[in-house]
Amino acid sequence: MSALTYSHASTIVAAALDHGRQAGYKPLTVAVLDTGGHLVALGRADGSGFLRPDVAIAKAHGVIGLMMDSRAIAARAADSPEFFTSVAALAGGKVFSVPGGVFVCNAEGEVIGAAGASGDASTADEEAVVAGIEAAGLVARTGA
């Protein structure tokens, strides 16, 4: 299995932020975590709110921590709010139940990390992250 490198992560961040700018999204923040849930790279567009890094990290953290894409987490939270409340408490609030958190996979489809974005609508956040992952030559898995 190939590991997520800083080069991959920084490319994901830069390309996702660029995608957001070109698409006219509100200022985004993008976070990339390895499979251990450790931050590898973070980028924040000018004008992005100061809580956006925490939200982007929480989206990615939930994906990698639960091994569920953020769409599945959102569905689970809607179906079982007590489950989500418990998980969020266990994770110290580092889980977000909206789209915008995506698995980062290698060419073989193995999960090597997760990326999350925050700043615009959740679907736009997700689109930006997918663009960043693909720009790094990796595969995004969204659950869509």
C-alpha cells in the first residue's frame, strides 16, 4: 500500500482551493489527514472564517475515524441522532455529519487518508476536495 505523502496532501489542498476560486465558491479551508487521523496539510483561502479549519478537519476526521464517507455519516446521524451525538462526544467534537469529507485512495483503491473542506455549501466543499484529490493523481471516494 502506498502512503499518503506531504506532496500528495499539499497538492490536494492547493488544487482544491484553486478549484473553489475558479468555481466562484466562498473562501474554503481544506484539510488532509493520514489513516491515523493526523493532519498532513491544511490550507485556508483568504477570507475563510477562523472556525473553518476545525470544520474541515472534523469532516476528514469523521471519515477516517469511522471508515465511512461523510454522506454515510450524515445519513447515519439523521437516522440515529443518539449514535452521532455519542460518536461526536467520544471524538471530542471532531466529527461533522455533512458532506465534504472524502476518502483519499491510491490507484488500487486502498484508503490512504481523508480530506475535508469547509466554507461553501457541503456539496461544493466535496466537489473541491474531489478535484484536489484527482489533481494529486489519487482516487476520491465520496459515497455519491
